[in-house]
Amino acid sequence: MDILSSLTDPITFQLLIAAILGSLLGLEREIARKDPSLRTFMLICLGSCTFAILSSHVAVFANAGPTELYGRSDPGRIAAQVVVGIGFLGAGSIFRSRDRIMGLTTAALMWVAASIGMAVGFERTDVALKATIIALLFMVILNGLHALIARLSSDTDQA
């Protein structure tokens, strides 16, 4: 396969869209000075997109052959394992100290990144774009609200 045809291939386009959307989520974490950020979220989104594409293709291939040889393939099986795997990965980003829990938002955003990647992989880029926009919009708005509440709380503590 030559380079030009691989760049115009629909699968390459899906993978690039997933990488871009994941990077946007990572950029929000980067701006908020939180880890993990750009590369991690891009990789989560890209990886889950890859699994979704493979899941779809395996289901088509297996379901095209004789049932007695391949059985019936369900594209949701791989997707379900991605959800579990991301949950495990996200759990590793959560830390608890004496008075607070850190990393829960990052873990939740990792889960959202995986769902966005899977949406692209299952050819639902419209859903992926909407989810990315909504996630970014609310992350920015709620970060601002969180800062305002913290400021008001510290003002009342000093009074």
C-alpha cells in the first residue's frame, strides 16, 4: 500500500479523528496542569478507536463464514473489554490523601476519551464530536465555577 492511498483510507481518517479528539481532551488537562495530559488522552482515544475498528471487522469476517466454524461474533465484546480496561487504568490515576481525593476527574475523562475513540471506531464520528465538545465545554465551565467557589469559600473563612 503506498503512502498516499493509506492517507486517504477511511480507517486512517477515523484514527486521525480519534487522535485529534483525544488530544483536545488532553489539552484541557494540560492547561489545567493535570497529569496525565496530551499524549495519554490521545493514546486512549486512538487505542479505543483501533479496538472498535478491529471489533467491527472481526464481527463482519466471522459472521460471513460458516456458523459452525466461527460461531457468531459480537462487536460489543471487545468494546466491553475496553470499558473495563480503561476503568482499571483510570483507577490507577486516583489518589487519596488525608483530606481529599485527587485524580477522579482525570479518571472520568479517560473513560470519556475511550468512549469517544470507540464512537469514531464504530463510525459514529457525529457522536464523538458532540461528546468532545460537551466534555470540553463543561470542563472549562465547571473549572471556572470550582475556582469561584474556592475563592468565595476562602473569603468566608478569612472573615
